[in-house]
Amino acid sequence: MEKKEQLYEGKAKKVFATENPDYVIVSYKDDATAFNGLKKGTISGKGVINNKMSNMMMQMLEKKGIPTHFVKEIDDRNTVVKKVQIVPLEVIIRNVAAGSFSKRYGVAEGTQFKAPTIEFSYKNDDLGDPLINDYHALALNLASEKEIETIKKMAFAVNSEMIAFFKKLNIDLIDFKLEFGRYKGQIVLADEISPDTCRFWEAGSWDTTKHVSLDKDRFRRDLGGVEDAYNEIFKRLMGD
Ligand code: TMP
Ligand code: ASP
């Protein structure tokens, strides 16, 4: 399948049309941003890792019965995916307090939850992706009631599968962000699953005072060893 015209360029990916109107090609860049684009940088090799990791996760989830946009990996940075209409919600699942949750609710990072949480942000860069609830999403016509129910069920199912998957790699899945799309009347998991969109902490290495991050927090927080963290995750995914 060949790239035709560029349809869109985001912070970390480009999207190209293909000869098939149902499919697009996603092309992963090494560009990294944080804080709604205020912080900019490059994470060398990130595009390759995020492409391959995302594809691996999507295929693992498909096998577990979760529909995704994945079609076919073309090469290191390019993948054919279904052309979905993105639901403008960032769906965040958390297992352990960290990041904006810790800040907003005054809970130490590393505090274990009794049960996983879900939250929605309205995907809107001009507004800084504000936190919203189901009723806001319905009122703004971002998704139907049925779609929101499906998205919630799928997000928690993804969480269960991913917790188990990463446990085997000696990684604790702290939280992550998902995006969903509409494809031929069905809600499917879209976008990416990568160290850009998940918090991965070295298992057993943390409590509420310290942790070892193997994800984009190393970039967001200027912790150093950014490329090393992405490479480490990828190495474990590859089984060595
Ligand atoms: P947060 O604690 O900053 O709200 O982030 C929660 C999770 O969502 C974390 O794993 C990183 C991911 N995330 C994104 O993928 N994109 C974003 O724009 C933000 C803010 C977070
Ligand atoms: N990708 C997001 C941005 O640049 C934020 C993040 O991942 O922290 O705004």
C-alpha cells in the first residue's frame, strides 16, 4: 500500500491517504512534546519503537477480543490503519496515583488505588484538553450514551489485559491514555499505545517516595535517560 497525500500532521505522527478510502497510513516521528506543546524535543528512535510497540499491543488486544484500527505494519515507522473518525475524548485509566491525578487531588504519586479509575478529557488543544465527565461529553455531542458505555467497557478490558501483559515484563502499568474511533458503525481502539501514552514503572522499585519511570515522564520531567527508557521497554517487549 502506498502513501498518497498527507491528511494531517500531529505532534508525534503524520497521517497519509492511501488508494483504499477505508485505510490510512500512520507515520511515527521522533518529535516529542509535553504540556500541550509548550515543551518540544526529539527522542531519537522513538518513532520506530512507538510504531512497533503500538502494533504489538493492538494485535495482542485484538486476540483478546478488543476491536482496534490496526491493519498492517509496512515498515519501521509506517502502519496501515482503518480510517476512523476519532471520538474527541482522551480516555485515561489509572491504577496508581501519578501525574495530574496526584496534583489535582493531593495524593502522593505511587498511592495504590482500591479500584482503577477512568476519566475523560475533551480533546481540544486550544482549551488544553480539559477534564470532563460523561454528561459533558453527551451535552457537547462528543459521543452517544451507547458509545460512552462501550468506550468505558473497552478501556477497562484493555487495562486488565495490559496489566497482565506488562507484569510478565516486570513492569507496573500505572496509567495510560486511549483514544477510540468510529469505523463502519463500530467503536474501535485507535491512536497509539506507547511510552508516550502510558506510565510504566519498574516493578517492585517503587513506593510513594520514589519510582523508576520507563516512559515519557523522563522527557516531561527532565530526568535524563529518555532514549534508554524507550529502548529498555522495547527490549523487554522483544523478549531479550
Ligand atoms: P496525566 O497524569 O498527565 O493526566 O497523564 C495520564 C496518562 O495519560 C499518562 O500515562 C500520560 C498520558 N497522557 C497522554 O498520553 N497524552 C497527554 O496529552 C497527557 C496529558 C497524558
Ligand atoms: N503530548 C502532549 C502534549 O504535547 C502531552 C504529554 O504527553 O504530556 O501536549
